[in-house]
Amino acid sequence: MATTAEIRAGLDDYRQRCNDNARLRKMLRSWTRVVHFTATDTDAAFTVLIDKGEIVDVQERAQGAPDLVISATSEDLADMFWGDLNPAQKYLTGEIAVKGSAEDVMRVDAMASLIWID
């Protein structure tokens, strides 16, 4: 089980990698969303604010009305943010749940895959 601090550290690193990836930023340049990440085995939750493809803020707790909700165990969230697991595989097995429009799900998948490919 990952702590809230461990998830946050991974999320901060993920934020930096996403924001530093020019290809990803160009692809998501018109995408503005509120995303909630929630741990299913702890009370850890985060709100990620994306504005025109840039992660502009990360807040602890689920705040505001989300466009997209991603739920997984605390360990899977931390591993996903650090790039230690393939979120697509966990999504297909139901271990990571994503609630939102199909377009938003595809964009989140692109965020995860592009930052670890480059």
C-alpha cells in the first residue's frame, strides 16, 4: 500500500514529465479538464487541473466536479505515476477504473504512454 505522500511524489514527477513533453502538450493543446484520482484502498485522492494540455495544479482531495475519475489501488496509482506499470493493461483487467467520455479516456491514455516513450 502506498502512502498519500508517495502517490503525491509520483504525481508531481508525472506532472513535470507531462508539462515538459512538447509533443504531448501540442497534442492536448485544446484539452481543459478536471481529473480526480482516487485510491480504492485508502482515503488518498487528488484533483488534477489541466488547462490547454498543461497540468496547472494538483490538489489533495477530490475537489470540484470532475470531467474524468480514475480509481485504482494506492500502489497502482503510485506505480502508474512513476511509470512502473502499464495502466492500459490494468484498465483492461478492471484494476484501474476510468469514468468519463471516450475522448477523455483516450487523451489520458496518450498522456500515460507518451511521457514514458520519450
